[in-house]
Amino acid sequence: MKTLARKIALAAAVAAMAPAAARAGEQPQPVRRMLVEPAAMIGVDARPGEGDRSGPGWREDRDREGWRGDRDGDRWRRREPGWTAWRARERAQLRVEYARLDEARQRFYAWPHRPWRVRQFEAWYAHEHAELEARWARVS
């Protein structure tokens, strides 16, 4: 039976290589490339200077006043009114959540458990703690 299977596998491999061997004797076809006409680039103004920038709506015209008002670059630090109060409320809520999580851990370890139950609880605890850490990072 082994020899029959080997013969069939060999015949299949030879049959699969036959088209590649037939193509190897043929001459390769030349590659035809499409050339872009240079006339398509006639409307481009590549000279240094004002060029198209002098027209209305250019980005420098819109942002020039904004950059003058923010010379030291600290505009990104300014927050909306009420942001610090929201941040304080979120942090207080997160502290309560951390305390709740620690209490759950203390209650769990108040009596012994089987190792699989401990692993299950620790996986849940790690997941919850990671979520709280991510929320804390967003608030900070």
C-alpha cells in the first residue's frame, strides 16, 4: 500500500510541474509601459515665491491671527470652564471604585478557597483594576 500511495503522490507532483516546464521554453513577452504625457503638468506653478498662496482662503491667512494670540504655545493647556470640577468628581468616583474593589478582595480572602476559584477571582480583579487604571489615566 505504501508504494501505491508513493506512486500516486509522485504522479500528482509530476502532473503539477508539467505546465511550468512547458512555459519555461517560451520567450517572455515584452513589458509595455504607459507613459504620462507631459502636457498634463503644464498648469503647475513650481516657482518659489507667493504663487497660489496669495489667494483668499490660504491656510496662513486663516491661522495667522490664531498664532499671534498664542505666542507661547500654551493654548492646548487651557480647559473649558467646569473641566476641573468634572475631573475632581471623576477622581472621587474612581477612588470609591478602587475602595469597593479592595473591599471585595478582602471579603474574598477572609476564608480559604480552592486554587481554581482563587485564579478565577484574581483574573476578574485584574480586569476590573485595569479598567479603573485606564479611566484614571483618561482623567489625569
